[in-house]
Amino acid sequence: MVVGLLLALLLGPRAAAPQERTVLLATTTSTQDSGLLDVLVPLFEKKTGYTVKAIAVGTGQSLALGARGEADVVLAHAPELERRYVAEGNLTNRRPVMHNDFILVGPPADPAGIRGATGAAEAFRRIAGRQARFVSRGDNSGTHNKEQTLWKAAAVGPKGRWYLESGQGMGVTLIIASEKGAYTLTDRGTYLAFQQRLRLAILLEGDAPLLNPYHVMEVNPARHPKVNAAGGKALADFLVSAEAQEVIRTFGVERYGQPLFFPDANTAAPGGG
């Protein structure tokens, strides 16, 4: 994540003559931490001759980079926030790519007693009621936005020494939660990728509000004429292509025994529009 932020700072305003064979992808840390980008990006580069520079930060930062014209294409997972940027005209052609789900993980002993909770809101109320340690990303990412929505549904304003903010990506946040014996909300893909390094168990899953859809958006060249619009469109088109969707469908199965993501292109995406 630090590398991604440094890249964003070094890039600054886009040069007057963009590097036409370089595509800047602003994306959430989960696509990098899960290893999915390590598979998809080389395929795209080999197929098209473009070089991709991925800036992996929280979804809020990814969308902001795109809105400022400091990226060519954005892959994010915060539907409400995404729709706002598209409505403002800075991002365009929003398309579903894939989904997985959020899960609530924590120490196997489950000190807050959330196993068997009827849903995420009840689980969050139990955590707050017991003041059990909880590590939030606190970074305006898609995961952080989802977490805040769940606290609101639980009618809880989390604060106090039990509630910690990492300010980091999902992988680092999981490691911190594991070290502190704390609960956290995570996307399933990153959890599975880091599972062998963690002392955290899945304690709540399958609740409808935990669905986690990803969409790709191109930066609008009418607003930001210096972006590599052709490259951004090429990468967006690739992500929803049959080839990329097949990679997504099988990614993680060999290593984890289950896919980390499910393809959504050209379907009625479970996460909504």
C-alpha cells in the first residue's frame, strides 16, 4: 500500500503527453493482496502490449485518483460511492466484474459470542456490548465503508479503547487483528490468501448485507483529456472479457479449494448496479 501511495504522489498531475502504452489502474488493496492482479495483469500486458501500473489503495482513494484524472481506469468495490462519482461525470462506463463476500473474523475462542448471531448487525452489537477488540481499516476503503454501514445498522457508534483503526490495507489489518486477538471485517479473498498467517476464524458469513461486488470504471476523457483513454478502455474491456472472467472463476480453487471471486460480467450482478 505504501508503494502505491508513493507512486500516486510521484505521478502528480498527468503529463501533457501521456505514455500511451502505460495504463494506470487505481484499485482496492484486496485485488492485490489476494494475488488476483498478479494473474490478470500479465495476461493483459501480453495480449495488448500495454504496461499496467497498479496503484493499490483503499476504494475511496482509488475513486478519488480517477476523479482527479490521476488514473486511467478504476476497479473498486463500494457501489454507493462508485455511483456518486459516475453521476458527477468523472468516471464512466461502470460495469460489473466480479463479487465475493465480506466475512467477520476473530479469535477462535470468540469472546464476544458472535457465533450463531442472526446477522451482521447483531454480531456488531455483541462486539460493542462486550467491548471486544475490533480493528477497523479506517481508510475510507470499500471495506471500511461497509463496516460503517454495519455499525449504523447495529445502532452503534464505535469508540473507545476496544475500537482500533489500522489505517492500512486489508492484509495488514488482518495481521494486526490476529496479533491483538481482535475481530475485523474482511473480504473473503484476502482472508483466504492470508489464512495460513493468521490466528483468526470465520465467525459470521452468508448474511445478505455482506455481499461484496466489484465494478470497473473508465476515467472520463471529456473531463480529463490527459488520461490514456484508449488504454483505460482496453483494460476495462479485458476485465469483463470471457478470458478474464474464466480466470476469475477459477482463481484460488487449486490453492484454497474454493474460488476467491465469482465472475459477474454480462450477468445480472448479485451486488446490484
